[in-house]
Amino acid sequence: MSEGIPLFPLSFEVNGRAVELEIEPQESLAEVLRNRLNLTGTKVSCEVQVCGACTVLVDGLPVSACTFLAYEARNKKVLTIEGLAAPDGTLHPLQQAFVDESAFQCGFCTPGMILAARALLEERPLPTEEEIRASMDGNICRCTGYLPIVHAIQKAAQALRSRS
Amino acid sequence: MSEKKREFYVVNHSVPRGDGVAKVTGQAKYASDVVLPGMAYAKLLRSPYAHARILSIKVGEAEAQPGVFAVLTGDRLEGLNPYYGHAVKDHPVLAMGKVRYVGEPVVAVVAVDERTAFQALDHITVQYEEMPAVLSVEQALAKGAPILHERTFAAGGFRGFEADVSAGRGTNICQEAHVTWGDADKAFAEAAAVVEGEYYYPMAYAYAMEPYVCVAEVNESGVTCYSSCQHPFIVRHDVAGVFNLPVSKVRLVVPFVGGGYGSKSYTKIEPLTAACAWKARRPVKLQLSVEEAVLTTRSDDALVRERTAVDAQGKLLARQATIYLNTGAYAENSPLVCEKAANRAAGPYRIPNARIDCYGVYTNTAPASSFRGFGSAQVTLAAESQIDEIAEKIGQDPLAFRLANVAERGEVFFPKSRPLDGDLKSDLKKVADLLGWDKPLPKGKGRAVGCTASDAGAYPVTSAAVRVHGDGSVSVLTGSTELGQGSHTIVAQIAAEEIGVPFEKVRVVGSDTAITPFDRSTGASRTTTLMGRAVLEACQDAVSQMRAMAADVLRCPVEEVTLMRGGVQRGADRLDWSQVLARYFGLPDGEVLGRAYLRKAGDLSQLPVFWELGCLGVQVSVDEETGRVHLEKLAVVGDVGLAINPALAEGQDLGAATMGMGIGLYEELIYDGEQLVNNSLLDYRVPRFSDLPEELHLALTENQDGVGPYGAKGGGEGSLNPISSALVNALYRATGVRLRRVPLLPERVWRALRDARHGRESCPAPTKQDAKSRREAG
Amino acid sequence: MMPLRRFRIHQPGTIAEAAEMLAHFGESGRLYAGGTELLLAMKHDVLRFEHLVDVKTVPGLAGIEANGGWLRIGGVATHRSIEISPVVRQRLPLFAEMEAKVANGRVRATGTLAGNLCFAEPHSDPATLLLALEARVRVEGRSGPRTLTIQELIPGAYQTSLASDEILTAVEIPLPKNGQRASYLKFQVHERPTLGLALVMETQDRGQAIATARVAVGCVCPFPRRSRQAESLLVGDRPQVERNLSQAAEVLADEADLIDDLEGGADYKRHLISVFLKRAFACAFPGR
């Protein structure tokens, strides 16, 4: 249904794999990930860049995939929740800590929450509780009351530190 | 049901959730992730008017757009029964003849993708004739007010209570409920002290992060819907009614659900999505945005006029309340909210006299329905505020006053009901200890406690099936939906406990009405109690069958076969279940089907199924310059009988308290005239990381006093109900200023503090914003 | 889901080409940088454009540098790049701190400072602080370059004085001299601030006297405002200035065209200005 609007060739990397697609310019990264690449771990909720459910990392930085045009991902590296565990399926320490701490209930915010936490830990490997609250304040969880998420991030930070 | 606390293997342990890995890896599938081959997408054109006659709808140009498969309107539903509703059949699949609120769906376009459907909406012309609207309870009840629903209605099959349908009888009253005992008038006349006031609890939005979504398919085998719903069996009933099909021909499948909190209980967009699929002759997905979801369901806001009396000894003597709930344009589940609000208005106290009158009123606003707490949060703002007010009036400490008046364990404090099956008195003491009740506080800080008891569990009809497979693994078939509350984890724990297998060997097969046995609903905190018990009984049924099989293969009377964990023994012979089944069937994968049906009988014959208790304490600090109130300390005690999974039980308590705090401090949907103005997360402020209290205490009371498995009772709503009043009471203790409405927005608090300084009445003066929403308050 | 309507994206190689494109598309085209405001408005159908001209494809607009007494921030520099820029952190730390608190990390990673100014959303943090810092913007269109102050750039809510073919190529902020004391505070309930207040003072005598002062408020009014009269009350000996703060706040509020909206009534905002001017002043002189 492109009504004569030319398709845009998009080549980028998703979870370590090169992807080449033809997209329409107005397609959001969330649409492309979910509808074209079947990576439905990226959830769409508020659609106004408030909740963070659709957070994915583009060249390591968190973006709202619901509003970020897929066009902007050209020649960049995108990490979604599906790409976080090791190739053999071993969970990333953040994923493991979220399981261990029951840091989710419905799980709809969880992929975005974990990726936002991953961006935080890349920048500050051992964040204080204050820093966690401040940095994660742009991700909403409606179920947990946040405390178990703070605990999970602290636990993952420790695990990552002892691993390296 | 309750038995002495025994040694548990799996139950009463915080085992990691069964859905954990799926949810942290992005593999968990939600209804929004469902894609069917050949699936099309629907988009909705919504009403711009609050109340208007539909004169004409022109859709030809939209139908002609490339990629459009079908356009559905209210007058294109021939062959279907266009009205549904589990309580009152007042809800059309699409607006029929007139619209009743801004945002009501009028036309659905089905197209190859969402964008094409959305852009095709531009090509539809609807002509309306505007009608006068009622936007508040006050307007709706005024003499000569325009009437939303002119027809009378039959009661739906799942109303959940006895009272007559009020809707459609010439007024805008959708439902009324009246509760009386003793002689309230006489008691007030003889009281030693009385407090009275008017309280307003706001209209709120549950913000389940996954907005309503449904994928429907209609073909010769019937209707299949994949939906983000809480109550698939009731939705099945409604969809079967719309399509005139037997329930066996309607299948509701509920994958993981991205949050519910009551907002996904009962039928939402399933009939419309199925109608789109029927019209377009292909599977259709309808996924709403958050902004549309708010227009689908919000909570009832409530105006409560209440008074409370005590005698000369400081004992509660009487309570009287009149409650007006703003039900919005359609009944949804508001009739039950009305009933529950009336039941819960007096609070968990020993009160000899009470009169409660509650009215759910139609207005030309978005439909209201269930919301976590179910009327309790609305009425508790008034009820628990007045406990502090009357305690102060007679010079008593609010905690001491509560301890002197709260219902005792085993006491019948609400007529013709189950005696109190929890220990609120000790819970209150526990909370006070955790909070440091007697420690001095600096100026600008205040503490408060609060407690509630809700008649919970809904109507006790639930069934479950448990299959013990030939290799000793277990499948649990449950019609309870996994909303995040952890129901699938706890039923797996119960099955593992009862069959005697490791937790990892249990698979839970979730809600699919074609496969899983009937369960009335997943709400009213009933799943642990009722589904948990049904699963336990189904396991016992399976075990008893397997014991008989063991006797058969061991060629002895059943009495000689004794049960051990995971199998049986007779003398020196020990057989685990896989050995019993292999020998009985002579094949590797023979299996046993255990089943249980619960109904309102035996120890479930008395309602409520259980009293869900809420008990918490807060400490707030107030920035008197800006009016900002901050929750710095929170203590919650969950009186849950026995926590099947303590981590999950505490998680529910914190989650519910946080959600309640959101409404206490920030959340309020605002109507400016006919228009809902803050239905986006940009303007509707839900709790964030930065709102997390600096100090948090979560504790459980486990007296095994419930009718659920091992004496368990439900949780998950309790700590939401008393938090708004606790915040209000704590603010009062911090500043001497009492607000009788929430949220305690900084501006509202600042105005109240300013007015108090100027010696004015401490009720907040209406601001322009207040004026807008107060119109709704009546 | 709220899908975006179909549009085309154009990739100019130079400012001149971008200006030509914008002129050519007229009302059906719009300059596009981070898109954080624009795409939201388009999703909500408040704005419709068939053509977006992606200014990020013009090379050389992302730089951040300090030169000749000015901090120069390129037209496509993101909030994030400003927040972490060593130059900004060293030479104008207040600006980096303000940037670090704009919206959330996702918005900062994609949204640009110039885009924020050009959208002229009334609840912008940067515009208020830039106004008090007396920043200027460089603009280029088919008729050549020009320089505007923040007041000139933003005459109203969601309005700029840019011609439809003009592109904001850089924001330039005068670097503080020794003795500058400044603070930016905001008060926030919802996603966007209720109030932003910036106070910038040149002091003498080791902070004992204030030689010049600039104060700006935003969010409480349709676009950020300064008040010369209020600023004149903020000059002199520090104790005297401190006594004048309430009066200065009143004057500032009088001139600010305060609005009633979901964030609060005008009288509340007037009160907040007074509270936050005092807090900003205290903040500018820490450790007293």
C-alpha cells in the first residue's frame, strides 16, 4: 500500500546479525522489529516515549522503538531483548537477576526495563541505589512497585563485576 | 479446609516464577503478539460528541480505498445480537442510533494493515445531531435530565448479586444498593460525638501496560478469540450471545496478559473484533492505543457523604453513608462495583448501626468498570478518614481507637456474612511496630495507619483438571488467567506439593475455554483461594485414583496401600506414580485425570468466600512551600492465611500499595466538559522509580484461617484500599490540614495549607482544574 | 497502536539543499532532526506532513566546541551528546546538568537541542535556561544566514520566527566569566515540568555583590520569559538582593503571562516562581 512512495533500503544489524530490508520511511523501529522480523519481545505501550516498554538499544543507547523511525537505524547496531542471552541460551546476569528477584509480574515492561538497565550498567557498572532510581525513572512498571527491580539491577551489577 | 501448618516441600516457598525465563527473554507471547495467517487489522472511528443521534454514516469512499476489506457500522450487524453485557445488556457492539460518550466506537475499518485502516478513517462521514449531555452525577440525577438508556434491560447472567436491575427505568440510575442494620437514625441522635463530611475519590485509569487487544477468527467451527482478557469464560458467554452460538462453538484463548488490575475483567473489544472478522471474512486484530484504552474502561469516581458516631466510651455506634458512583455511559461491571462499595463502606469495625445507600449513575462519559479494590478504595477514603477524625474529636490516638473498635477474628461484623477470617488487630499492631508509631517526628512529617476488609472471592464456581502423566510429570489445566499475579506459578506449586513431584515437572496449561475447565473469573483476589483449592482437590482426586490403581496392581485392598510423597507403599514395596501408571496401563504414557468442581456449598456456602484484608501504615513528608507530599515510609502486612509463594504475595502487596499511592498522590482522569483531557501518559502520571519510599516493610500474617488450600486466602487488592486515606490522615498529622479528596496533588495541598493559614475552611478551594473535575463530582 | 501516516524522507547534503527542499515542499514539508516532538505530534494527527527533510544528513552539524568566549552547539547535537560532552561539562556544567534531566534517557539519545527550540514546546527546559544565559542561535535559509536571540526565536507557544526554509544550524552560549553564579531548577509533577526557572548572576567581591542578573521562567507561560524589572531588583549587595527576591518574583510573575492549565492555576504558578527564585538563589550560593 505504498501509493507510489518509494521504499527505503535499510541495512542494519539486529542482535549481531546483518539485516537488509526495504521499508517505508514512516515505519517505526518497533513495527519493523515486531512485524517484519518477528521480534515481538519489544513491547509497545504508551506510544509517547514515557513508559519505556519499547526500549531497545541502538549503538548501545536506549531509544523508544515506538517512535524511533526504523530509517534511523540504518548502518547501526540494534540490540533487542531477544539478543541479550548468550548464544547457548545462558541468561544475561540481568535476566537471571530479574528471575531470581521476581522483578516483574505481567512482564510487559520487562524487556524494555532490562535493556534500560543494561545501558545503565554499561555506563555505570556499579550504580548506587540513587543512580538506579534516577536513571531508570523513565521506565514504568505498573505491577511490582519497583523495589524488586532495584534489587535485581544491584544483583546483576555484582554478578557482572565478579564475572569480569 | 484449614489444617495445622505442616512441613511443606514446595508450597510456602518463594520458588522462582514458572514464567520467568519466557518473560526475561522476550519469548513470552501476549495477545498483542498473536498473528494469524491472512490476518487483517481494524481501526475505529470514535464519536466526537458526548450525546448525539447518528443521522447518517457514509462509508463508500472508505470501502473503495485500496487495501480496505470491510467497513462495519452499527446498522450493519444484521444477523448478530448487537447488545451484550454480563450484568446489564446495554452495550452495543458499535454505536446503534446514538452515541453516549466522546470516544465511543462508531465505525470499524478492516484493512490489510493498521496504517491503511487508520488512513481510511479519513474517508468516512458521520452526521450527528447533538443532544444535551449529562457529564456529572448531579446533572444525571437532576429533574428532567436527558436519559442515556431509554430501554429496559434484562439482567445478564453473570451479575454476581441479587438486586434488581435499575437501568432503563426512566432515570439515569444504573444500579442502586442499600445496606442497613440496627437503627442508624436513633444511634446518631444518642451519640456522644459525631463527625461528618463529603469526600471525593477520583476517576482513575488502571494503565495495564498492554492495552486491550483481540485477534478474532470466525469460521465454520465457530468464533475464536485470542484476547488480553481476565475472564475468558464470561467473555465466551457474551460472544456466544452476540453470535447466537452455543458456548462450545466459542473459544477464548488468553495468552500472557500485560497487566489487568480489574480493567480487563469482563467483555471489552472481543464482540467488536469478532464482528469485524465476521464481516471481513478473515482473521482480524484490533489493538487499541493507551489513549483508546482509557476511553474503553476507567474506574468509577465516587462522591461519598458520610457520618460516623461514637458513644461515651469511645466505641463506634453508627455509620451512615450515601455514595454516588459515576458509572459512565455503559454499565460494564459498575453494578457490582456499586454493590461492593455499599458492602465495604462501613469498614471492618464493630458497628451496631449502619445505613449505606449507593447509587451507580450513568453519565455521558467513558464507561467505568472494575478496578483493583472494587469500590473499596472509593469508600475507604471517607471511612478511614473519619476513623481518624472521630478519634481526634474524642481525644484518642487513631491507632488505639482502631484497636478498640476493629472487628475481632471470628466476629460477624457484617450481617449474614462469614465471620472475620483474619486478625486485623494483630496486623494493625504489626504495622504500627514496623512504622515506629510512637517515635517522635519532626515538623512536616506525619504517620497514619489504615485497614480494610473486602468481601472477596466473587461467586465461588471454579473447576480444575490435573493430569498425572505416565512419566510422573503433571499438567494442570486452569481457567485462571496469568495476569502477572503469579497464578500459574502457585497452582504449579500446589500440584507439585500434592502429587509429590518437583515444581519443574509441572506444566500449567492456561486459559483456553476449549481446553481448560470452567472458572468464573480471575479477579476479586479469588484465584489462590478458589483455583488453588480446586487444583488441590483435583490432585487429591488423582492421587486417590492412583492409590486405587496401586491396589489393583499390588492385588490388595486399597486400605493396605499407604500414601507417601510421590507414590505409595505397601510393606516394603514402594511405587512411585510413574511405576503405578506403567503397571496399571501396561504402556509408558497412560495417565490419570483428576478433577474438582467448586460451588457455593459446604464451607463455601457462606459468602464472602473470604474477607480480603488490607492493613498498612505510611509516613509522609510535606514540602509546605510547593505542597508536594512524599511517601517516605511504607509498612504493609498481608493477612493471607498462608502464602503459597511468599515472594509473590509480598509482590502483590507492594504492587497494590504502589498503585493506590498513585491515586492518592497523582492520578486523576480529568474531564473538561465532554472531553477527557489527560488520557495520555504525558499527562496521566503513574508511580515511577523516584516515588519508591526510602523505607519499606512488607510482612505477612499466616494463620491458615482461609478456606483456600492449606488455609490460604487471596491478596492483591488489600493494600490498595486503605492507602489514600492513610496518606490523607498522615498529611493531616503532618500539617493539621485535612483534605477530603485525592489525589493530594501539590497544588491542591498548597491551596489547603494556604487557606488554613488564612483561617478558611480547610476543604480545598476549587481551582480551575478542580472546577472541571468537581463538576463530575456533583 | 498509533501508526504514522505515510511520508517521504529527504536527505539533503548541504544546508542550501535543505533550504531548497523546504521551500519547495512548503506546508507539506518539515525539517526533521531527532523527531521526538514532531513524530509524536504526527502520530496524534495534530500535524501532517508528506515530506520530512532530514537535516542530520548534512555533515558537520553535530559538533560541540568552545571558541572565542562562546560555546557552540551544532544544530543536530542530541541532548545526550551535550550532557556527556567534556567541553560542556567543563566550561558550562550547569547546562550539562540541565540537559541530563531533560525528559528521559531515550528522548535525550535522539532528541536534539535545536529541535527542542524549533518546536517551541512551552514546557522546554533548555529554552528557559538559554534565555537566561543570553544564548543566540545561528540560522540559515535561502536568503542567507542570520543570528537571533532566544526571545527573537520563540515569540509564542509552538511558534518560532524562522521562515519555512530556515534551518537552525547552531546554538551559541556565552561562556561564563569568573564570578558567574547560576542555577536552573524545575518543579515537575507530570511528564513535563510545571515550572522551570533559571537564574544567572555576575558577581563581584567574591560573591558579596551582584553586578548583573538575568532570570527566566518557563513552562508556567506559553514561552520562556525574562523580566528586566525583576532583574534590576536582583542587582546590588547580596543581603539586599535576598530581601528583594519576593518582589522580584512578583514582578517576574506579572510579566510572564501565567496560564491556567493541567499543571495548575496561575496563582499557584505565581507562588511557585517565588519559591523557586529563592531556592535558585540559595542554590547559586551553596554552602552558606
